[in-house]
Amino acid sequence: MAGMEGRRPTEPDRDLEQIIAETEAYLSELKSELQRRRAEARAAEIDDLETHLANARVKWDELKDFLEVVLQELKR
């Protein structure tokens, strides 16, 4: 603010600075928690990748079987 340079901070100013510092620290903790949760979710998806791939193989096998039946029907 204009004209406020060089003046001694008042008690309300120090209180606001303390609130800002605490808020910034809390925000930093929240950001860290968000990163941790995202990393945990990615790790869980990677852990489930084998299951997803196994299910995909089953579905491809089902599609292959279906197409074989369709081809046999078309040959008749």
C-alpha cells in the first residue's frame, strides 16, 4: 500500500502475517497430500494392470471365437 513503506508493523499486521504463514503452510500440506493420493492411485492402477490385461485377453478370445462362428455360418 502506498505510504506504508518503512513504518513499523502493528499488532494487526503481525497477526495477518501469522495467518498468511499458517495458511501457506497448510496449503503446502494439502498439496503434498494430493500428490501422495495421486501417486497411490497410480500405483493401484499399475498393480491392477495384470488383471486388466487378463480380462482383455479373455475378451479378445471371445471375439475371436465369435468371428470364427460367423465365418462358419457365412460359408454355409
